[in-house]
Amino acid sequence: PMPCHRYQAKLKSKAQKMSNEFWMANKNLFEGNNKPDLSYTALVLDTQGSVSTSKIKKFKSKKSKMSRPKKLRTYIPEGRAETSPSDLLKTDKNILLVGQPGIGKTALAHEMLKLWAERDNKELDYMFYFDMRATEDITKAVSLENLLFSVFSEPDEGKQEVLEDIKKNSDNVTVIFDGLTDLSSSVVRRLVEKDLLPYAKVIVTCRPDDEEDVSGDFLRVEVKGFSEQTIKTYLSATLDEEQEKVLCNLELLTLCHVPMYALMVAACFSSETSEDSPQPCTVTEIYINIARFCLQTNSNKRRTKHLNSFINNKSKEMLSLAEVAFHATERKTVNLTKLQYEDSCVLSFLKTLVLKVAHTETTTTYAFLHYTMQEFFAALWLLKDPDKIKAVFQQSLTEQHKHMKHLIPFMCRLLTEKSPSWMEHLIPAQQLKNTSNWYFKELMTTFSPGLCKTDDADTEDSGLGVGILFLCQCLYESQCPEACICFLEKLDYRLDLSEESLDPYLCCAVAYVVTQSKERKIWLNLEGVMVSGQGIRRLFGCLQNVHWCDPLPLQLWKIFLLSEEQMDHVSLLGLDGNQLHLPVEGKRWLFERAVKVIKITTKVNVCLHWDRETPVCHSLCECLLEALPYIGSLSFSHRFSVSVQVKFFGNLFCAAAEREQQTGEKILEL
């Protein structure tokens, strides 16, 4: 009948609009003109059923013994032969989509809605979508007609004819209930239980602790979030080159297995409009935005302007969660016990684990969706109870509680008044100010005497020393220039980062600390440092505050030439009057890369560095012979005697003359 086909077209138009609005709301989180085109990204969907209690217990027990990197990697689900939204749309079975908060259930439901709307109209069918978080109109619905036509969309004509077709041919109807928490609505309950539209396909999304309310013959699909490959795909689409900041940071990489968190990580980093953004994005800022976004998503008033007052109203619940997080972190466990508040906002940060302890009894355990979110909330509690902070500083230097140091960078940022606001809605401003007055001084007093050159932040099994890089991280999070100067004074303005591995985030931290030294230049040691192209660009921005003298120029060129990725040689040459620095001994790969740079640059000045009395590397001589026509000048660093230089140049030019005679190539014009 024509009214039915016209109603189908109206439903498809509404479905398209709902899908567009869903992704547009996410897109609007990004700033600037280059907002990414967001769409559904593949999720890990498990149709194998639920995990057994014994497996869960074994997993939890094993997890607590892991090193930090291994522990964090367990959060990322393994990618498997994917069940797609299209597959779920094609099946005739009712579907129960189960997953933790923010894990992608709603995105999956909207993708099925979109796919249905894009299908051709050869078959007459209907799809209805209900967001159960907007429950007021749904619970008021007293009949099937009321729910479908008043709450969702009313036919423009032939209402009774359309309703009769829906009832008579219910096998052509799909109803999605997104975010089901209970069956208090009689109409919803009768649809789920098949008293109404017995042959309709019902799709329900819910959290694990609510699936007990859904009975019947459902295909259970567990939504597990992003696999590692999908995380990389998502970040590539949303951040382009900036993705390296996340991929090199294990905490952030594994955090992104939760799609809602991945969205906020990408949105925060995209706000950095340039390499030298005056307002860099700190890691803690990302967690604050995640916390605010979770509360906004789970509040009835979803408009941003209402969010601060909502956080104020939920301060008791947030602080209670923070206290539980702190005590769990102290015990080095992810299991949370004795939650005082179990409302939807608190639970939006948690996953639930219901364990059967007897035939008629279950117990519920909670855990944060990611361990670093637990550390973030634990840091919040310390600022609520600041008398414990000094004890935590001391604990961080012990074998048993060294994991507590990961709370410290969070506290450094949470003490500031910078946007986005968070602490001012939870803790009195004067209390935070009083803590801030002594916090950074105590931080330096506690950790500066034991400053060590090395700092292995990636493993819980490393030494107890809290190193230079860790404190740079804390200072970067704080964005406090005065604390940076205090730190540099403790080090006599000498930053020894030799043999370190610097990801882009740590490079940002080091660069920030160095740039705070306006009155005095810093001695920087980068010998043997491993750093990416993006990381080295971050360091370039602070070098005007550094003593430009040996051996720093050579260290930078060794980093550049030994890197496997493409780096910006033009900027590096520009730092030192078009001069390239080379050791007289080293790997052949280093010298071959140097020749490539020399050949594509106008008359490079080459300076050779000889650390000790050793023969000149044969690879260097070969490469210099090849590059001689392109070299503007060739010199030694000032350490070497005239006799050493004369001997080297004599040997080099004899070899050049011999090659010129053999090949006819003009290479002696230098």
C-alpha cells in the first residue's frame, strides 16, 4: 500500500538524519576547520558467549602479577574474524549487544540504522530506534501505536493502514532499544518478550549488569571496542601525523581501545594547531575531558553549558569513586569494592563483573575501563586528602609501592586552574591553593637528591629512581614555569638525557622545561638518545635556550642520520650555518645517509669530530670522496692538532686525485 511505502521512506529519512546527527555531534568536538569525517570504525564483536567465572578469576589473578606494559596491553581486545554490522542486520535472530560504557554499542546501533536506510526499497520493511536514556516519552507510551507513532515518527497518511501492516507483517519490523536498563515500560517489555509483534526482530544494547533483564532467544554479541589495528586506523583518520604522540605512549594507546576515550584523545590532540602551540595538550587534560564527556553523555542535560553545574551536583559521587580508586591503587589491584554510590554516572567509568557465588547468590565487582583512569581518580582523592601526599611521595621510592609514582603527574595538572575545569567543582579552591603552595617544593625536595640519569617509565620492574624524564613529565603536566626553574637549579642547569628513548610526549616535556629558562642557557646531553622525527622537531623549538657547543651538534646529527624515518635536515642545517657534523668512526649507514643529505643541499659545510686517537673509518673516507664535489668546506672540531688534520687531508686528497685520474670526475675543486 502506498501509505506504507511512504511511511517507510519517512523512516529511512529520519534514520539518515539521526545517524548524521550522531556523527556530527562527535565531529563537533574537534576544533578548527579541518574536522575529520567521522563514521563507523570496525569494532571487535564476540559472538562466542560470555566468559566463564573461572576464566575471569584466573585472568584477574594473573593480571596483577604482570609488568605495567603487559598489564596495559591486556585491555586491547584481540582482533578476530569480524562480525560486521551488515552481518547483524542480515540475520533473522534477535540480537543482544552487550558491552561496557563507551565501548561502541550506540555507534554499532547507528551503523545498522544507517545501513538499513541506505538499502533499496524493493522490500517493504520498517526500522525503529529508541534511545532508552531519553526515557520520559518512552515510559509514558501506553500502546504500540503510541510508542511507534507518537514517540518515534507518525505516518503522514493512512495511520491505521500502516499500523495494521506492521502488526500483520511483523517479520518486516526491526526495533532497536539502545541503552536498556530495565523493562519498566510495559510496551517495551511486551515487545522484548514478543507479546507484541511476535515475529519482529528486536535489537537491544545494554551493559553486562543489565542483560539479566533481557530473556528470550537472543543472539548475544559482546562489543569489546577497538583492536590495536583499528586504533591505528582510527588515529590515522583523525590525527594524521599527530597520531605518533598516541602510538608511542602505551598508556594512551591502550586507553583508546574504548572508542569514547579514543574520540576524546583525538579531539584533544587535534586542538594543538601547530608544532609550537602556545597551549600544549597535557595527558591529564585528556583525562579531564574524558571524565567530563562521560558525565555529559550520561546526564539528562547533555548541553555543554549545563555540564559544570551537573558536576557540582555529582561531586559526592565523584569523590566517593576517587576514594575507592585510591585504596585499590594502594593495594595494586583493579578490583573495586564497597562502592557507596552506584548511579549511572559513577558506573559510566566502570565495567562490572557479576560472579555467581552460590545457586541463589551473586556478587558484583567493579573495575575501571582502563587502569590509568583508576590512577587519575586516585590522584583526585589525594588532593581531597592532601595529608597523604607526602607519604605517597615517599612510597614511590620503595620497592613495594613504586607504582604510586604514576599518580604524581596527574596531581601536578589537577592543582592548576587551567581549562577545562574539573577540580573547582569537586574541591574548595582555597584548599587546592594551600596544597599547591607546598606541593612542588616538596616534590623537588623528595626526588631531586636521588635524580638518576636513567628513567625506565615503561616497566614496574625497573629501578626505584625517579629520573629526570619523569620530573620533566610532571612539570609539563603542571605548566608551572616557577617549578621548572627550581628543578633546573637543582640540576645546575644540566639535563643529561644520554641513552634515553624519547617519545614525542617526552620531547614536549623536555622542550617545555628548557624553554622556561629565560635568563640562563642549559647544558643538554643527547648522546645515544633515540627519538622520532616528530620528537626532534619538538626539541628544535627549545634549542635557543641551550648552549650550542660540542658535543650537542654531533649528537643531533647522529640521531638524525641513524634514524630509519625521514627527518627535516633543512631545519637541522639551519641551526648551525649550513653545517653538518660527523664522527670519524661510525656505522656505514650513518655516512651513506650523510652523503644523501649533502648531495641534495647547496654546498654543505662538514665538520668532523674525533673523540679519541683511532684510525679514521674507511666508510667515512669512501663517502667523503663521493660527496666532495658537493661540500662547501671540510673542517675538524677544535680538539685536534694540526698534524692530525694535515695527515687526514693529505690522505683524503691523494685518494681523490687517484679517483679523478681513473674516472675523469672533477672532485678536487674543494
